[in-house]
Amino acid sequence: MELKGVAMSTGSACDSESVTPSHVLVSMGVTVTNKLVVIAIRFGLGHYNTAEEVGIVDEEVIKTVNQIRALASE
């Protein structure tokens, strides 16, 4: 998924080449049979990101999720 230059991934930063469920989520008790482990998205934030930028990403994610839900219900 691409959101206006936002750094995001479905895997951990240290394992970006893998398509397996996040070992971090699994270690937190999110099981492989749980849908959350395969639909999780990781966002990368840096020291210089601002609260305004996080708010913009928040709005874009909500908009995108709503669009996906609308498509899925058709």
C-alpha cells in the first residue's frame, strides 16, 4: 500500500524481505491463526516527524481503510 510518501510495511523493519507474520506480534501473543497477525501494518517514524505529519497519516489511513471496506462490501 502506498500513502503519499509514508514509510510503512507489513513486516518488521529488520525483516523487510520476509512475507511471514511479524515475529514481534507473534511474541506478543498474536497467533498465526489470528487475522490480526497477517493484516498488521507497521509505520516508520523518525525523530524529526511532527504531530501534524502523524495526524495527516492518521486521516489518510482512515480514508483508505474506509475505501477498502466499501469495495469489500460491493
